[in-house]
Amino acid sequence: MELHSTKRTKNTTKVVFLKGEVKPTSGVVDFEPLALAKIAADAASSKKGIDTKVLDVSALHGLVDYFVITSVGNSRQIRAIIDEMDEMIRIELGVKPLFLEGLGSSDWVLVDYAGVVVHIFSETARSFYDLERLWSDAALVYEPDSATAANSLDEESDEGLAVGGGII
């Protein structure tokens, strides 16, 4: 079943939803795939995704512009990363994932955002499938620093934590 059709230009992807459960309110969504990939990578990193990377596969792959690849230390982190990505991408871009595969698996979950595909691996599965080696011709375009991503989330709060009469 076709959920969407896409029209891609150099810097944007237009997704027109034809049928299926995942539909934005307007029916058409324009977004820059790199912006979405960076938001997804930052969200994964903020939830302790390990060695998160964004690869530009647009010159190598006919349907996808970017891969976001991350690993998790345990299976509970998979859901936390997916939920954080979903929330941040909906807030920033108003986009919902088109497809989610492998949620019942603790080894590899794939989330498709039409032009951006997010791969969430267990550490064992990531080393086994080694997508970075398979797509070694793809340019590494973004690699969030988990400490920086976590600090940026903390800095957004206007209120500090009150401890012993002081605010930290």
C-alpha cells in the first residue's frame, strides 16, 4: 500500500499523503531533510544514543537523502529515543514518521521520515551490520556531542533547581 508520494528537490522534500493512518493536518509537508536528520540525531543523543551520526547518502541512494545511525545500550532506550525524536520533529517541523519497522525487536529499529531514515541498533547489531562500512562513500555531515545536546536541553529551562536556598 502506498502511504505517500514524494517530490524531491535539492534542498526540500514534499510529501503528499495518499492513504494510511499517518497524516499531517494539511496533507502536504515541506521540510529540509538535513534539518530533520539533525533534529533526529540530537534527540537520539539527548536520550543517550551511542555514537550517533548523520550520513549523506543522497548521491548513493535513489530514495533517501540521509541516514541517522545510533546505538543503544539496552532495549528500553529504543522507545525513549523514538518518543523524543517524534516529539522534537513534530514540534520543529510538524512531520510524523511514515513508517516504523522492528519496534518489537531489540536489535534494529528503522524509522522512515521520507528522505531521512533513522536506524537505531543494539551495539551488537550495529557492529554486525556495520552500515557505516557499507555506506563508506557517504559523507559524515553531522555528529552530535551527547554532552552538548544534554546541556542545551538543560539550558532551555528558565528555572533552576533550588538547593538549600540557592538556585543552581
